[in-house]
Amino acid sequence: MKFNFAYAGMLLCSFSLLAFMVYRHPINDFDISISHYIQQYHNPTLDHIMLWVSIFGELPFSIISVLTIALFFYLFKYKREAWFVASVSLTGLVILLLKNLFNRPRPTTEFVRLVESYRFNSFPSGHTLSYVVFFGFIIFLMRELTSLPRLWRRILSIISYLLIMSIPISRIYLGAHWFTDILGGFLMGLLYLYVLCYCYKKRNGDKAETLPPSSKLTLSR
């Protein structure tokens, strides 16, 4: 697997242009209009649903989720995959660095409805970035590790897809982020995910999957 510099460069350039726009116009009519459109459907039940969608990005649930999945792989002899999953936790450092760098304020009650109060800065969306990387890598592994039961691979992939697609709506609905925060999180998350998958494939000798010792023994009979 060769590193696609064009793809990585496109993501990085797109993020940079978006970041420049956000820096020049931290509050803009485009973001406000999207927030108003999504939030017009609010009700107490939907509030709870959207909070649950976002829970995997909240501390300590985010760390627990990553370590639990990493432990699952480790216990089933997929030790290399376990370390790669654990490395997803490094997204926290990337998010902290970018948020402090751009220093964009969160949406306020002056412009949107807030379901909860939020700490830290707004750009890019940390939840979106971490969901794209974590659940995106789970989808990648479920395609690579064909030795795992097909049903489990499908279930985990479907759940991961649903969470990746629903987290942008959740963050805007809750008043936690602007649309451009979400877009920035997606772009940087895709870049991080691409590098992570490249390293996995590169160190794996470009093989389609990594089998645990027990599976190799079974196949050799």
C-alpha cells in the first residue's frame, strides 16, 4: 500500500482553508442558519437521544470505549490490532492542540439553543474527529480481519457507520458546535484515519488480514 500524498494533501488543504475562514469569521450566518434548521425539531425525547449519541466522546466514556475494544482484541490474540486501537486515544492530544490553536468560542444562547454547557473551544469538533478515527478504524478492521465471524463484523460495522453519520447532527442539535466545526473534525479525522490505516497496512506487509495463532493452526490442518 503506497501512501497517497494527493489524498492526504487534499484533506490537509481543505482543512487549512476551512480553518482560515473560521478564523476570519468565527460567527457567520451560514453556521447559524444550519443550527436553526436542525434545532427546530427539538423535544425532550430527542434531547436524550442526542446526548446518548455523543456519550462515546465524553470523558471518561471515550477512554473506556477505546480501552475496552483494545482489550477485546488483545484477549483474542489480536495484539497488534489492540495497540493500533489504543493509539486512537492520541486523538485527544490532536484535538487539544487544534482547539487551543484556533481558539474559536462555542455557540452561545445568543444564537442557538444549548442543551448543556460545554468546556474548551469549538473548532474543530473533537467528538466528530474522534468518532471518525475510532469507529472508522473499527470498520477498517472488520473488513481486514476476515477470520472473525461475519455476523459480528457486520454488526460492529453497521453500528460504527450509524454513529459516524449521526454524531454531526447530535453536536449541532445540542448546541455544542457549528457546522464548520463538524466539517473540520471530519476532515482532520479522515486524515488521521488514513495515516493510521496506512501504518497498519504498511507494517502488516500489505496483507489483507492478520490471523491469531489459533486461527493459523486451524487453517493449516
